[in-house]
Amino acid sequence: MASSLTCIKKLSESLNISSNIPSTYVHFKDPVETTALDPQDSIPKIDISLLTSDDTDQRSKAIHDLDKACQEWGFFMAVNHGIPEELLQKMIEISEEFFNLGEEEKPEFDPKNVMEPIRYGTSFNTAQEKVHCWRDFLKLFVHPHFHSPQKPEAFRDVLAEYCARARELVRKLVRGVSQSLGLDEGEMEEALNLASGFQLFSANLYPPCPQPELALGMTPHSDHGLFTLLIQNGVGGLQIQHDAVWVSVNAIPGSILVNVADHLEIFSNGKYKSVLHRAVVNNGKTRISIAIANSPSLDTVVSPCPKLVQTESGRGLAYVPMKYKEYLLTQQSNRLDGKARLEEVKALDD
């Protein structure tokens, strides 16, 4: 990493409330545009327990609600998801312990290999960026092969349990979505080889910023994969784009935030849209978020489900087939740029 760059935690600790941030972190020359604050109760909530209910009517309604949330928002809050709140809290606490380790105890601070299974770094891809994000991260490949740092000592066990529980939740979501698309319950799971699905864990640290109106924790982007699950330490910062305005997300305690990602948009042939989102920062509190991207297997060629492509009337093939690993590598090797990667795989109009 260039010598002029350091982790944001260290930079934040070296500044005071009246400091100017380095120009390489200034995203806005003028104050951030006004954010449309949306009432919390207008963001969809999906009761995960009802997706597997023995009551046919309740299950059908839950699948209908999931379908509507994926179409209209590309985002929802998962409640009654079955993951103990104590485990969510442990995952956040142990991640904070990792960021508080001395730099000599952490993995090598190196942005060069974006496919390294254990990667500690800052911003998103400093090698490609002109302006950096106010964020440090730990990224881990956790499925089908599990990787974890050696410290903190309890990190590995907490991580393994949380990631396994997250895969169970995603399996329920995928089965619900498969039915909402008019497919058999297990059809999507089988088509995308989710038994060997790729799972990427990312712990994110957003320290206080003296000029939060000029910086961004993460620039606007959509995610690779099918669903991203996100939890946080009670400090807000996630914003999603809905109806062309930015909406600040205030999570219900104990809920898991879920966004539709690019490969669900591709598989659904555009019926569901991956959501554009960003992270904003503040000047008072450190935010920690834990995101898990859940995806097809690396070797799966992802394309629109043939049953969802109408060749005689309506919408034809909206996206060209591409191996998931190739998509992932290209996205991770470049700077964040909205939904630019997804745009590149859109099929040309006739």
C-alpha cells in the first residue's frame, strides 16, 4: 500500500473535531445533498418464520410479501429470522476486538490480491480510486472453504457459527424467492449450486470523521451475489436508494438488513432489482457493520432462468451468461461505481 495511506482508524485518532480531512477523502465539495428520511415502518419487514410455516395461508402471504419487497425496494428487514440476538452481538463485539488489535497482530495490510481469502485493508480498492472511503475492513472467504484470522482468539468459533446460521437464513430466502418466481421450491437452489455457494464475510469499521458532510464510508454501489445480510452496532449509516432518493435505514433491534444483489437480478431476468446503497459517516460515534454476501458457487455460470425468459412476447434474455467467479473478480478489482458491473452484462437490445 502506498506510504501516504493508513488505516482510517489511525487517521481518525490523529485528528480532532476541528481538523480538515485529507483531500483524498473528500467526495463532496459542497455539503452532501439532502437525504430523504423515510419513516421506519415504510421499509418492508419479512417475517422469516412464516416462510416455512405449516399454515399455507401464512406461508403464501410471506412469499407474496417477499416478492413485493424484492420488486419494489430490493431491500427489507428480516425479523423472526432464528439467529439468536446474542450471537449477532457477539459477532459485532469480536469484530470490534479485531479492529482494536495492534497493526502487527492483524493480517498484512495489502490491497494487491483481491481474491486473497483473508484480507485486511481500507476504503474499497485503493489501487483504483482517486478518492477513498472512510472505512477499514476485514474480508474473509468463509464458504465453501472457511478462513479466519488467528486473533482475537474467540473470533474463529463465533464467525463459524454466525456464517452457518446466515447460510440457513439465505436458504430459506432463496426457497421463498424460487416460489415467488413461479419455480419449484428447490429449483433456484439447485440451478445456482448453493450447496457449494460462495460466502464472503466483511467486517467494516467507520470511525468518527471531523467533516462527515464531505466524506463517505462507502460510495453508491450494488453488491455481487444473491442476498447480502447486514447487522450493525446500533450506529446508523446505511442509506438505500428508493424512488430516486436516499433513504436512511433505522434498523429494528434484532433484525437483519437484507438487500437484493446483482445475481438475483440476473437470475430473475430483471424482475428483481439489486439495490443501490451507500454508507455515510458521523463525527461522534464509531459504526461497525457486518455484511455477508451469499452467492452462487464460483464456477456456476449465472444467466436468467430459462423459464423467466419470454422469447415470443414480453421480455427476452436481459443479461448475458457469465461465470460467477469472473464477475466477482472484475467487480472487486475495480473501484465502486454504482451498478456499472451489472450494466456490462446486460444483453444488447435487438
